[in-house]
Amino acid sequence: LELEPYSVEGLVALTDLYISTNRYKDATEQLIKLKQISDDAQIARKLVLLQLQQGRFEDALSTLMSMKEVTIEDSYYLGITYTKLDRLEDALDALSDIPLTSRLGCETAMLKASILKDLGREQEAIHELTAAWDYFSPKAACKEVGYLLATELDTAGRRDEGLDIAQKILEGNPHDPIALNMVGYVWADRGINLDKAYAMIKEALQAKPDDPYILDSMAWVYYRQGKPEKALECMGKALKKLDTDPTIHEHMGDILKSMGKKKKALDHYLKSSSLSKKPQDGLKEKINELQKQ
């Protein structure tokens, strides 16, 4: 590059070196320089990825809009960029041309569902995930869609349908930790099959020992089994890993309340309420009950 400052080969090599050594800002500067002297779409795509990684979403949008030919990958990154810029309707438009049958069909379905949920269109999100699950599940592909659909169905009060999906995943892989946790948690929450629920969640926890949601499930099994001290220990670990989940805080409140620690329980109920977009009536009743005491 000292001999030939605008050598495309030299700039590409230097950019790759910067990326391999995590010097992303320097890599971005080189890619901008490269883009000015070369119309190679791959250079633009690499620049977009770096701009997204650095949170430079307006710059990423500008780079994407400058591309002459748009691929499925470009539409997907455009959807991500619009989402980061809180232009959710534009994001949905960008993603609408990506079919389920494409190599990004799985990721696109989940991103669209997430956007729809943020827009308050939960039923459309479930419809999007259901269509994706119907397509991918016979191929034993994209289990992530199944996890997300089962969770959304549970949240929407369609717990049995969500449970069916988790159990179907377990038919394909009896040791899937996410599905094990889903089934075990539902049983624990219903107060049924507690020994089996414990075994399933224990296996899930062995596979993912630091997962806060599985730690929460284990705490909930202990709580349902009448073992509040063990439940409290597990829930404390869950909160250390994830302090922003309303359900975990509500569960912690339930456990503390059962131990007679009402003031601490109220603190967690209030935290749960503040973290919830739509606090459930049951949580409001728990808060009112303790505030009156």
C-alpha cells in the first residue's frame, strides 16, 4: 500500500487483517475507502456487517440503499437495520420478499415475529411462527422457531398448544435442553408430574448450567415440591444471570412470600410490574395484598 495506496488487493488484505485482530473501526475505514474505488457488492456487504456490529445503523442503511442489486441477504440486513432504527413497518416491508424456502427463511420468520410483537400484533406474530413451524418441522429444521412459537403460545394463554410443540421437539431429540425445560416448567407450574418435571429440568440444567430460565424452572419445581430454601438458592442464581425478566422476579416474590419474607417479596413484585409491558391481574393482586398489610 505504500507503493500503491489504492491497490484493491492490498486494501482487502489489510481490511481482513484488521477484522481478524478485532480492529473493526480501522476495518470500516478501509472498507469505505475500498467502496469509493471499487463497485464490488461483497465489499459493500462486508461494510454493512461492520457498521451493524458497531451500532452505526444510519451508515449501514446508507450503504444498503446504495447497492444496485439486492440479494436475499441484503433484504435481511435491511430488515435488521430498520428494526434497529425503530422503523418497524419498513423492516417488515424489507423482509416481505424473503420466502420461507430460502436459506434465511428461518431467521426471517423469527425476526418478523419479533417485530410484529413489538408492534402489538401478537396474533400476527403467532401466525407467522406457525406458518414457519408447519414448513420446517417436517424437515426437522429450525427448532428455534418451535421454541419461540411454544413460548408465544404459552404467553397468549394457549399453553397446551405450546406444550404440544415442545413435546414434538422432544420426539426428535429427547435430550433437547430447551424443550425439556419448557415441558418441565409447564408441569411444575401446573403442579403435576413434579418428579418427572424435576428430572427433565435437571437434565436441561446439566446441559446449560448458566441458563437463567432453566434455573428459574428448577427453582419453581422446588417451590412446588415445598422446598423453599432450595428454590430460593436457585432463584438467586437466576437473578444474578438475568435481573430484567419480570417472571423471574414474580417467582422470587412468590417464594419469599411463602417463607414469610413479605417486604422482600413486595420488592420483587414491584420490580416485576415495572419490567412488564402489561402486568397481569394476578401480579397486581399480589402487590395490593402485601401493600395493605
